[in-house]
Amino acid sequence: MVDPLTDTLALTEAHCHVSRGFEAIGEWALRYPATNRLKFSATVEGTCWIDFDDLDVGRIELEPGDVVLFDGRHEFVKGNSDTVPIGDAIEAFGSADGPIARFGDGVGTGLGAKVVGVGGHVSLNRTGDELLRRALPPVIHLRATDERAATFRWLLNRLSREASTSEPGARLAADDLAHLLFLEALRACLAEADALPVGWLRAIADERIAPALRRMHDQPGRAWQLDELAHAAAMSRTTFAERFRTVAGVPPLTYLLNWRMRLAERALRDDDQPLSAIAHSLGYTSDSAFSNAFKRVNGVAPRRYRQAARADRLTDDAEAAVTA
């Protein structure tokens, strides 16, 4: 049966990209701009801290093996000293030669504590950006002392190695390792589901409704009834409906409708199937029933959505060609 997390991540087209690693010696502090992209930052060696502007999370102290996952909507300062001037991260990384950026008041002298780190971002399609960033808290601090410490440590050490070498295939290896790190981070979040916002990710983590979720993801085109889903979860109809709404934020059949519409968006964006085929695969008996449901959820008819999505893709391809 389909794993809902794998299913949803595939829909988001999530891909991890590693930026340049860094080695800081001595005292340092850098300001990073908001990027509006899901990002991660990991400390491989040494200790430092990170302060997010406009977020009431306090200063996060980072130990070796710690990972911070954040939504990229806020500027932040990262460093190990409050006494040095705050530098510009873009300038510090942009002026570096090779795969490693080096900064701090001890660079060139070898004096002072050393901090080694690596970071990157997660690219998502438009559906994924809405689904994933809404499902996560603005900032998640994953500590090297939790149950996944050994896995985090191995991934970070290997990621740091690939991010700091010019060997063939290093970029691909680093991105693949970052993807595994991202998945481990999500698994760690699922293990602490009560800290997650109400939504699909918290629903996936709820063992009581998980059997029903798996069935909806496995057969999204089936005309599921509330009684069937409640039975799969071994609950009464009322208890199941209340539990589902509490963790997912919507009733079970509304979740199913929304999931069908996400699948429809992907089909309209990526495939050349006629509307009738898409409608049938999602359990609709007519094009009009599907079109009405799609427009009610997305605010635009399926044909218009397909036209706009393909126009956006042509624009993105043209921009990529110019910058290639």
C-alpha cells in the first residue's frame, strides 16, 4: 500500500541542493537574507548560534551534528560572537574560491575555534511549496542528541566531504545526501508530531488514522465512504471524524477531495491526458463533475489551469536558457 509521505513528497517534486560549505576560524557573525525557500543549515564541527529576525524562537545554539530546517521567510544572523561586526553572508560566500568559503577573524592565522558547516535549500514545485512549507513550523532544530544522532552524524560527515571536494560527481552526491538528510529531518518531525501545525504532515504521523490515510492515497479514485475509512482505522464513525479533523484540520472526505485536486494539478501540468481520462482516474463520472470540483477548490477551470501552467513552464524554460 502507498506510503503517504513518499506519495506527497513525489507530488511536491522536492529536490535538495547543497550550497558552498564553510570553515570559520576565530570570531565571526554573518547576516543571511530571506530567500523564501525551504532551507537547511547543519553544523559539522564546532559550535555556533543562529538568530532569526521576527521569530520568537530565541537564539538557537548549534552543536556538532545539529541541523536547522527553516522556511526561508526571515533574515537571520549566524555566528559565534556578539562582539565582532556582522558581515554579509552573500559577500562572504560569493568571494570564496573553490567549494569552501573561509571567514572569521582567525583566518590566515589559524588562531581561534573552528566551525565547519554546510547548508542548502529544497526546491519545490508550486503545489509542493504550498503543501510542505505550510505543514512545517517556521524553524525546526534537530539535535545530534536525538534518536537519529548516528544517522545524522554519518550523513553530515559524508555531505561535508562531498561539498568540499572537486572530485567528479561530488555535486550530485552532495545533493543526494542532502535529500536523505531532509528525509531524516522529516522523519524526526513525524516522531514529534504534537509540535507540528495541524495539517497533512501531522495527519501522516498519527498512527490512529494512518490506516485510513494509506487507503485514500492508495486508491484516490475510489468512492470512499466515511464508514469504510472509520472501519479501516478501527474507530467509530464519529470518533474517527473528530480525530481526523483534529490532526488534519479538515474532515476525511475533504482531505480526499483536496488530495485528488493536487493529483489533478500534476496531471494537468505534466501530462497530455484528456480531461475525461483525468476525471475518470480520480473517480469522477463526468467531465463536468470533475471540472466543477476542480474550479471550486482552485478557483479556475481545469483547461485554464493547464494553459496557465504550460505558459509558466515556457517562461521558466526561457529564463533558464538565458542564465545557463
